[in-house]
Amino acid sequence: MRPRVVIHNSVSVDGRLTGFPVDLGLHYEIAARIPADAILSGSGTMLAAAEEQNVDLSGSDQAPQEPDADLAKPLLVVVDGRGRLTRLDWLRAVPHWRDVVIMCCAATPHRHRARRVVTAGDRVDLADGLAQLRAAYAVSTVKVDAGGTLNARLLDAGLVDELSVIVSPHVAAGDTVPLFTAAAGRRLRLIGSEPLRDDHLWLRYAIIPDG
């Protein structure tokens, strides 16, 4: 049995994640209205954050800290099948989550000391990883804050229950990232629509299962 999965992103009118000014304050204000026990992201998103914050990833982790005892805070779960995140202490220092867990696979290099959810094979099995999160960490709802690749993998695997998007009043410019990269088609059902400040619109869709 897996947790409920909600993808939450801010997008341009043409469905892109980049190439327009994202209102991060609004993004996280709305995200806070979606209760979740875990935030799921990809290693690419975390590497981009490290670069933006000038984090030196060439060093080694310190010994993992004890998790924050505040169970009201979510876990941060990072899908990192290739072991690209070589340091996690900078993420564990962020007060928004109680601990950091890496979702990896049998082929992942053990480049750092971390709490792990390990799936079989040479690629992360997202269904198995989510089921392990529920069993090992009592995670009942996962909120996905990731890029188009991980979004598409989750959707294609039938692992998404709800899509939450804040539509920004912009058309993206330049070389941009789509909300879903090469995802299979899915039928959606609108379950919520709310105008937000500065001409933004919050849309929520339930994913209609195949068949």
C-alpha cells in the first residue's frame, strides 16, 4: 500500500516550470495548505538548489544528525538513483523538514551516510519506494515538488492521485522545462479552482485511473 501522492507546481500559462518569474511566496503559501508527511523531490532539483545557494558538494557529510522530534514537520525525500547528491548535511540544516531520506536503488553508489529507502534493480522503483515510506516512516501523504522528469515518471506509473498547479499570468520564454517530460496521456477531473493574488489561479485536478 502506498501513500497518497499530490504533485504541486507553479506553471506558466503554457505549462512550463521555468522561463517566467515564479512567485515563490505564493507557491509555498499554497503548498502549506496541502498537508503532507513527506516532500518528494529529485536529485536534479536539489543539485540546482545547491548551485543557487553556492553549496560546495565536493566535501563529505558529517555524521547524520538525529531527526527533528517535531513530527508535524514533513520528511524531505530525494530520489537519487545515481548517487549524485554527495552531501546532505546542508539539507538537514534546513528547518522546514524533520529529516532527509534518500530513495535509491541497489545500483546507487554509497557516496554519503544517509537514511535510505532502497529498491531493487538499477533504477529506483518509485512504487516500491513509496510503499517503503509508508511502512517505515508512517507516511500517508506525499507532496511532490519536482521537475518534469520525476513528475512524468510518477504519472506514467499510475502513482499520482492529485495535480495541484498555480497558473502564473505569464507565457514562458526561452529554453524551458515542461510540467511533464514525455508523460503518457491521462484524464483529469477538476476538483478545485481558486483565483489568487496578482492574477494567479490555483487549479486542482484528481487523476482518473486507467480503465
